[in-house]
Amino acid sequence: VKQVSSEATKDYYGNVDHDITQKLTLKFLNTERRGQEIKISNEYFKSQVITQKYRVGQQILLSHKKWWSIIGQKRDAILVFTLALMLSLIIFFANKLSFQIILSLGLNFIFFLLAILFDINFVSVQPVVVFGVLTIIFAFITSFMVLGKTKQFLIVLLSTLLSTAAGVAIGALTINLN
């Protein structure tokens, strides 16, 4: 990894950032090109809001159409480790309820993917509405799967929804006042 250039930039609001260009020497770890090296440029902003700085030793994913381009950093090992740790902790601490908790997480994940697809395909619906409804679905599924159809389920569901609504309202008020 070598830094080739750095240029200060200013946006519409007067914020200063630095546009930095890196020259990366990459070594293929798989495919028929395993062991071969290529050189590629990476441009990022120092703030790294929408771009990323790469360091020696990181694994990255590439795409090749007419030329090689960076898709992003390879993170699957971190994801698998985190998922395994989470499942282990759930099984260790929840004992009898671990199956219901893992099932509710799976259902919530499916509903989350459906909400993202809905949000992408139906532009006329506000994302706040889509994910607000999703919050209600998450709270219902999780509370019902863990507590069953009991009085405690209703209390937990209502307190979760009311505290979430209060938090969102306080956040919206703070944003509007500032």
C-alpha cells in the first residue's frame, strides 16, 4: 500500500476533507490466478464516510468487467465468528428458551430482508413507515416466541413499543430543534 497523492477538498457547506489516492499491490488468494499480483488504485476520503482506506494484510473482494475494481473488504470470517459467538451465548445463558430465541431471530431476519426488498421496490412508501411497522413486527415476534401468550407478553410488548416510540419522538424533536 502506497499513498500516491492527497488533495484538500471543500464541500458546499465549507467542510474540509482530504481526497487521498492509494496504489495497492494485490495478490490473488484463490481462482486460477492464485499467487499472481496486480496493481490497482483506490481513492478515498480521509473521513472514510463512503470510501475506505486499505491497509497491508487486509483481504478485499474484486470484480472484473473491463478492468479490476474493488467491491469491498472481505468480512465473512468476522461475520461467521460473531454469529457463532452469539448463538453460543444464547444457548449458554438461555438454556430452555434458546430454541425460541434463535427461531425468533431467524424470523426477524426474514422479515428484515422482506422489508428491505419492499423499501427498494415501492419507492412511494416512506422508509420510516416501512421500518416502523417492522419494529412492531420484531417486538411482537420476539415477545411472543419467548414469553408465549401470557399477560407478561402484553406488558413487555406494550412497554417495548411505547419506549421505542418515546425514543424516536425524543430523537426527532432533538433533530428538529437543532
